[in-house]
Amino acid sequence: MTFLGIGWLRGLAERNLDQSKAAFESWLMLTRKAAEGIEYQTYAVRECSMSIAQETISNAFEYAGRLAHVRQPQELAQVQSEFISRQAQAVGERTKAFAQSMAKANETAANTFREITQVSGKQAEAA
């Protein structure tokens, strides 16, 4: 009788160990996915920031060059108006691309969170 009890306990311990290992592997996979999402967001922020900086600085140098050749007040107003328009357009375009990129990253994060919730629920039911 004692031998049957020990066998039953050993089987229970093995099942618990297998479930714990599966839970850990699921957690590790989901953690990696979450980290990849964070990396993507960081990359998107960096690329957007650098792109905006590059274009606005390029526009500023072009503006300065054109400003040096202005001969009449009307030209000054036109050059300044064009510069402001180009800067606003550049920032607007880059911001739109950035917003699309962040929407994609947020969707990925939401999917990962749902997966974590589902795995956690299944593991709680199994326990």
C-alpha cells in the first residue's frame, strides 16, 4: 500500500513539474515578444526623431542660404513663408509616419498582452 502512495505522489510531482516547465517556457516566449515590441517602439522613436532633425536642419541651412541672397523685403517674406511651410510639412509627414508605426507597435503589444492573459488563465485552470 505504501508503494502505491509513493507512486501516486511521484506521478503528481512529475505532472506539476511538467506544468511548471510549460508555464515557464510560455512566460519566456511572451516576455521575448514583449521585449521585441519595446525594441521596435524604441527604434521607431529614434528613426522618427533623427529623420525630423535631419530634414528640419537641412531646411534651415537652405533657408539661411536663400536668406543671404534676398534683395527686397518681399523676397524676405516669401522665403520665410516657404521655410515655415516646408518645416511644418516635414514635421507633419514624419509625425504621421511615426503615429502609424506606434499604432502597429501598440497593436502588437495588445496582442502579446492578450496572449499572456490567455496563457495565465489556462495555467490557473490547470493548477
